[in-house]
Amino acid sequence: MAADYGKTLGVSSFLERREIGFINIGGAGVIHVDGVDYEINHREALYVGMGAKEVVFRSVEAACPAKFYFNSAPAHMTYPTKKITQEEASPVTLGTAAESNVRTINKYIVPDVLPTCQLVMGLTQLHEGSLWNTMPCHTHERRMEVYLYFNMTENTNVFHMMGEPTETRHIIVRNEQAVISPSWSIHSGVGTSAYTFIWGMVGENQVFNDMDHVAMQDLR
């Protein structure tokens, strides 16, 4: 990561007053943080606390490059840098085939796994034959959220719903595209085939279940 951001952030290094989380959606890679190498394989994560100065990325094999997707947020104190494997993310499978929403949720950067200032990140994979995520939908006024959709074929589209529950809109999202949802917006999607997405949240709390659920009858 660049060392000088000038007036863009007003700091001497990107993480001077920020924390950051990475999830690798590509081939095996290495993240070098202040003299320490962390081997991050496919669907493994790394949290880097505030104050880290040197962050360098490389792929293990050029023919199968790593793809490090990251979310970052302002921080008020430093927590230790930590690698998180998929097993440590405590995968849980939810949903039913009848509702077309069978999915496995992996919680990588959450309070049960490691401490952070406000950043929360995880990964949800839809099973084959399932198309819907986050429906019935919800908002959470105390946190905003970002979705990165990936693991999609060239002909797969996701119709991502957002907006206030009483005035929704959709946008079409393709492989490795992200959507930013403000705290007042729903965030839900349906694909033309199965897909995977990374969710990241920041805000007033880190309580995963702190949601304001929306009744299906109230959607417009």
C-alpha cells in the first residue's frame, strides 16, 4: 500500500488512523505487514490493526494470482494483526431449498473471533439451486454494509435490491462487483444462478443480529 497519501487522508500512512480486513478470493498469496509474512490462501482472511506502516502483497504463483479484497474503517486503538482460516470462521449453513436460500455463512472478522474497533467481515456462499440472499430483508440503522459479489460465471447476474423498504430499486451486479448500502437501505439479492458474496459492516456496534426486520407485506 502506498506510503504517502498527502491531503487525501491527511496522514503519513494509510493505517495511521485506520484498521483493515482482507479476504483472499483468488490463489494463494502473502501479505507482508511490518516485517512479518502472512500466508493467506483462498478464502482465508487477515485483520491488520491501526498503526501498521508497511503492507505489501504478492502471489505465490503468477499463473494463479491472489485477489485480496479489503474493507477499511477509522479506528481509535490498535488491535493485533491476525490471520483467520475458514475453519476459524465457524461456517454455519442456513435456509431451505423450498425458499431457494440455502447458504453457508462464514464469520471471519467478528467479536467472537478477534477484537476490532468497528470492522466486521464475513462471507456467504449460496448452494447450488439457491438464488436468494437476505430475504426476508432487513435494515440496521446502526451500521452500513458493503457487499462484494463473486464466484459468478460470465452469464450470471445478481439483481441486488436496495433503498428504503417502501421504495426499493434494483441494480444488476456481475462478478467481482460491489454495492455500498447506507444504514437505512435494505440489501438483498437474487441471482440467475448460485454465487458468493463478502459482507462488511461498520458503525455504532458489532452485534451481528442487531437488525430491523422488514415484513414481506411492507415491501414496495
